[in-house]
Amino acid sequence: MSKKIIWFIGVFVLIIVALVVLISVQKGPDDEIDYEGKPFLGDESAPVNIIEFGDYLCPHCKDFNDNVFPVIQSELVETGKAKFYYMNYPVIGPESTTSGKFSKAVYQELGDDKFWEFHDLMFANQTDESGNPNSFTDEFLEETLEEVASSEETEQVMDVYNEGKWDEDFDDDVSIADDLGVQSTPSLYINGELFEGESMGDFIKAVEEAK
């Protein structure tokens, strides 16, 4: 083999190595997250992915849903700047898991609109009129869904929930959270990076910079 051919091969190998390194450098945490089949709000083409890891029993998640999320929705989601995903991360107790699994059945069987209606109701009904925590029993979950779904739709969801049909989807949320190092709820991630700012202004700025 001539020196010229060896030189060309060497150059070719170096180019391939450089491309591999460049791709790995450009690949960020967001590329490791599988968003397929996850409920979201916003335009599918929005350039930034926001994830809330939450627990339906978590009081701080209720506060976030009531007071912070509406700003995110109006300033970032409805303006096409970002998509907003909700993923489950149980931290309170066993009912955190069962309610999360039930919400997955609602989403997969009834679609986005019913899911988000149910999602909001879960936080609205987190406590009773006296401010005491409600028990998220199967009966409670069924009654909550009946507020936004027909009896046929509710029965459909209850059937697949009892079968555990969508449990793996819930487990996938938890797996993603564990891979990212989620430790508490609500935790917010912007394109796979934990948001650690202190204000809504910081959050909006972080989303703008992530575009």
C-alpha cells in the first residue's frame, strides 16, 4: 500500500472521529428523554420542552398548578415558545402511585383534552372543603373522572386501570425522573436541564435562552 493511500485513510479516519466527537458534544440531556406518548400542552413544533415532574398528592404541586402554571401557559405555551409536559414522580405515598397510574389510563384511553381536565380536577380536589387531604381511593378517582367523562368513558378507563394496561407508561415517567436525578416535586426541567432559578422571570429567561 502506498504512502499516499495510507495518508488518505488516516485523514478519513480523523474526519470520522471528529464528526463523532462533534455529535456527542452537541447532544444534550434533552436528547436522552423519550417524549413519545407523554401528555403535553402547546404546539408540537415549539422549540423548547418543559417538564413538570409532579405528584397529585403533593401540596406544592397543587400550589404550582394553581398559581405558577397559568403564567407558564399564557407566557410560554400559548405563545408557541414551549411545550409543557407533565410526568409522574411519586413522593408522598402509595396513592401517589395509584393516582399517577390512573391518570395514565385516562390519557391513553381518552386523549389529551380529557387528561388535562382530569389533571386539573385532581389538584382542585386534593383537599376537601375543610382543607383536609382527600384519600385518593379508586372510588375517589372514578368519581373525579366522572366529572369530565361519560359513564362509558369512565368504565373504559376503570377497566384498563384495573388490568394495569398502562402501568408501564407510569413506570417510564419514574425511570426518566430517576435518570435525570429528580429528588422532589414539583421539579421543572427545560430541555432536560433542571431549572434552579428563583422567580418566574428567571424561568422565562431560561426558556428564552434554551430556544
